[in-house]
Amino acid sequence: MQTRHLTFRLLQVFVQVVRCGNISLAARQLHLTQPTVSQQLKRLADTLGEPLLSHDNGKLTLTPVGEALYELCQDTLGQFDSFGQFLEDYRSGLRGQFSLALVNTAQYILPRIIGPFQAKYPNIEVRLQIGNRQQVLDYFEHQADDLYVFSHPPSSASSRAARIINNPLVIIAPKQHPLSLAKELSFEQLSAERFLLREPGSATRMLFDSWLLNQDFLLSSSLQMASNEAICVGVASGLGLAVVSRHVLAGFLNEVTILPVSGFELHSHWHYVRRTGHQLPMAAQRFVNFTQDNLQHCLDPRWLAKDLPMLTQKLLG
Amino acid sequence: MQTRHLTFRLLQVFVQVVRCGNISLAARQLHLTQPTVSQQLKRLADTLGEPLLSHDNGKLTLTPVGEALYELCQDTLGQFDSFGQFLEDYRSGLRGQFSLALVNTAQYILPRIIGPFQAKYPNIEVRLQIGNRQQVLDYFEHQADDLYVFSHPPSSASSRAARIINNPLVIIAPKQHPLSLAKELSFEQLSAERFLLREPGSATRMLFDSWLLNQDFLLSSSLQMASNEAICVGVASGLGLAVVSRHVLAGFLNEVTILPVSGFELHSHWHYVRRTGHQLPMAAQRFVNFTQDNLQHCLDPRWLAKDLPMLTQKLLG
DNA sequence: GAAATCCATTGATTATTGTCTATATATACT
DNA sequence: AGTATATATAGACAATAATCAATGGATTTC
């Protein structure tokens, strides 16, 4: 058998003929002429080297080989049909996968939209990458992922970004800290305190550093910790103060207090970022759309970034 | 997806490329040039409407769609390879089926060769038709079967026949019958007896009738029964005498006796018969070969027909 | 930075497939 | 015999598939 000369068309015609039990009828249903179908059958039988049909007392019947081939064809064509369906879904974004790279802090809030998304699109696989700003930047450079979430988008001409969620930074102190009772504070009042800081390269750290520089402040004492959780626990345990994203606090609000420091206004935003060179999978586009339409129901409205209603337009349009 | 434009060749090339992870190498292994393979891939991707491969940092990698297609191709091509193997076997006669039509009497002896044949060729399905001579003649006329076993082959120009087994007819009487003690008898001595006869159209009946006619004998009394077993039981029960194939007697030899009637010599033979117009399946040819080579080990040598050693030659050659 | 690989593209050629019309041949049904 | 109906065959043509050689761009390797 010369498998390489087999055509799906041939199999389709064969199956149709078997189903009709009648070459002429099959031809009509396939919008072909009868001789065409006859010849296709002949060619098929020739490439297999065995007859597939025989006419016994006027009726077309399958030879044993034909029988076996018919079974096989049904199976194969069925599988390819399913594959076609899979492709449809894939193309329309109902099925598929995409990867999303998050900077550390975003992991506290993005699941709130990913969860409902997964519920609506169970056939889409979201692969989540999480790292600090530098790592996600690396992913971004290598185009390793489809969509990125940054607090501070890289300034690349070949990328587009749109704000989605407000990310205010706050200064926290342990509940029992003397300053936690103050109605208003200036930053000078804190300058003697020890600060727990994220590693350089993290967006939180960068923002805070540049703010300090800008205000001409210098920290008298600091301690570096590589995780937001560690910092919160540290603050709660009285190790010092810290600047963290407001969103990180959820689980710690009964142990730490937000200090009302006047003049400390570090408002950043999380952005969806994509590379323009990289074709976004439909599944990812669905995710962007879904975010625009549903984020308001997943989040306290005060966190919604202003340009959320124009998200798809800014990012994809 | 335009399934109808898919080619097995395309799938083969794709699979090879995925296995090699390298287009040029795949091309060499397929004895093609690299551009050819590149183009095949392009065409495949075009008919599916989705890219299948991408080069990430120098390496070819499958897209999710490519991954799915690869799985599918492996499966499909594997199945067709198996089918090819099936075809091979079928063609060579190691696998397949054929039908064998037997006249009634032959069913007592043909299983002795069919059994060992099945043991050696478990993948060959033998379909057995059994009928009286007239019925098997009908099958023969309609070419319903591949091989026939007759006592008296139809005299058709479009058939070939070869003797395989001796089929002597004998006259039997109940053990307690007065004649059963005689050393030698003439047929006249039996003419007053009642004879149990098969139906007209059966070979045994035909032979006996024509012998009677030839010898100018007339039976005084007869009783017709449509089965050999019924006749044997009848004789054993004292209903009368009968003429039956020697081979039918196996289970009755302690109840009936063969009468030594001088001048009664009805030697017929079973034949394998095939129609020359009908292409014999390889499986059936295997059976003929097997018969020639093994019948001697399955049967008492006295029943072997003289021209058994030339069986295949006479029937197929 | 030169050489070596690897891949994509282009343009051209040939072989194979898909398809038709017209005709012949069976077979079954009056 | 005569008329449908179903298949097969032959001859012709267009479309598609399969292939190559030549070339250029990218990436890796030395």
C-alpha cells in the first residue's frame, strides 16, 4: 500500500459511497458526476492494491478489506473533524492557552479577574508566570509570554500598555507602634525609623527610592527582604516600617496600620502590556476583553484605573 | 480547515519534521530538498489556517495547534500503517476469510482438515456452508462461495475440480439382522428388504439409483429420510437397510454392520471444486495448499484419493 | 567577523488529482 | 424487445501538488 498517495478527499468519497450503498447517489450528494466517483474508487482500490467493493446480485457490498478500510476511514475522518472543531474554537479564542507574566505585587489582585475568566472559559489554559520586575522584564525581552502585567511598563517602542488597576503605595507600621495613633504625620517624623525594603529592581523599591531622592530624604536604617509577605510579617513583628502596595495588605490589616503621611503620594498603576511584534492569541484577546467588561464586578471600584473602559482599544485597537 | 485538501504525504512530512526538530535534516531523511519541506509545511499550515511551528531562540517548536496535530498525525499514520500490515497479511493469505460449501456427507470428514488448518492460521476465518447436493449446486451457480466440496462435481466448463478423499458407499444392516453374519452376499438376497434412502438430489441417492438402474434391480420397499444420521439411527433400530457413505458410520459401528455384497462397488470421491471465473482469495489458496500437505496426517491413509499430491496443480495451477 | 547552518521565498517544471462529457455495458423492470 | 437505472471506461482538461535550483536573510559557531 502506498500510503503517501492517499488523499483525504479519496477517503471522504469512499465513505460517502459506502454510506449510500450506491455510487450514483453518492455522486449526487457530493456534487460530482458518477464517473468521477467511480474513478476515485478505482484509484483508491489501486493504491491499496485490493478491491474494496463488489457487486453481488445488483448490490454494492464491501469486501473484507473494504470493510476494514471503512472502519478506519470513519475513525480517521471523525478525528480530523474533531480537530477541525478544535481549530475553530482555538481560532475564536474559546479554547487555547496564553501565558501571563505578573510582577510580584500583582499576584494579590490579578487572580480576582483570572478566576471568573476561567469559570467562563474552562477550555482556555492560562499559564501564569510570576517574578519580580527584573525577571518579568527578562521574559518581556525574550517574548516569552503573551501578556505582561507591570507596575511600570518598559519603555519599548514595540509595546503597548494600558492601565487597569490603581496601585497606591502606603507606609505601614505595627498596630502597637506609637505613630499609628497619629492623625497626620510628616515623613520627617519617620526618618529615624528602620525601613524594610524590597530588593532593588522591584518596582515598589524603585518608586520609593526615586521619591526619597526627589524629596531629598535619606533613610537612617533599612533592612532588605525579597518578599512582600516577609515584609508585612516583619512590620507586624515590630522589625520596622515599610512601603508596600495597598493590595498586599489584605491579610495583615489587623496587625499593621497605614500611616497617614502627608505628602506621600505614590500612585502607580498596574498595566497590561503586550509586544506589538507578537501576535496575541485569540485566547489572550478574550482575556483582555473579559477584563474590560468584568473587572468592575471583581474589584472594589476605588481600585479601577480610569482608562479601563478603553482597555481593548488602547491595547489591541 | 479544508480537510479535503489534506494529503497523507503532507502529514508524513510534518511528522518527520517534528521528530527531527529540524527541517533540513528531515528533508535529507525524506530524500527531498529543504525548500520542498519548508513549502509543504507552509501548505499544511495554510490549509489548517494556523501556524504549526515557531522558531524560538533557534529551535523549532510546536505551537499548541501543531502539538495537537502532531498527536493526531501520529495516531492516524500509525493506524494506516497497521492497516497496511493487515493488507500484507491479507494478500499473502495469512489473514482473511473464505467460504467453503460442503455437501452433507462431507461434513463428517472435512472438519478433520479444517481443524488443524485453523490451528495453524488463526487469523483466517473459514465460513462453512452445508447443504445437500442440490443446495450446494445452487451456491455454486451463484458463485456464493469460494471453494466447494462435491461428491460429484458439476460438469461446468468454468470450473476445476480435484479429488481429495475416497468416499466409498456401503450397505448397512442392524447388528442383529440375520444377513449380518454372512461372509458374502449377492444383492438379490437383499431385494426383499426395505431400504432407507436419502432424498432425490443427494449424491448418495443418485449414485445408488443409477447403480440399481444399471444392474436392472428394483427395490421392493423404501423409506425416504433427509439426513444421514436419521438413516443410521433408523437402520440401527431395525427399520431396514441403507446405502450410506462409509464415513458417516463412525459413530454407529457398534450398532450396524457393513454387508459384504459382492458386485456392489460404489466408489466415489470428494472433490474440491472452484469456479475458474472467480478469483480465489489467498486464504483459500492457503487452504488448498494446506490440504495437499497435511491431509495425510489427518486421515486414515486408506481414504486418501490418488491425485491428492497434485491437488494444487489440478485446482490452481 | 567569517564561515557554516538553517530557514523562507521565488520561479519554474513535472506529475498527479480532480473533474467533466460522452459512451459503453451491464442489470433489472416492464 | 425496450426502457430505465447503475457502473465502468475512455479521452480531455484544469487545478493542485510535488518537486527542484537559486538566492537571501538570520543565527549560531568558531
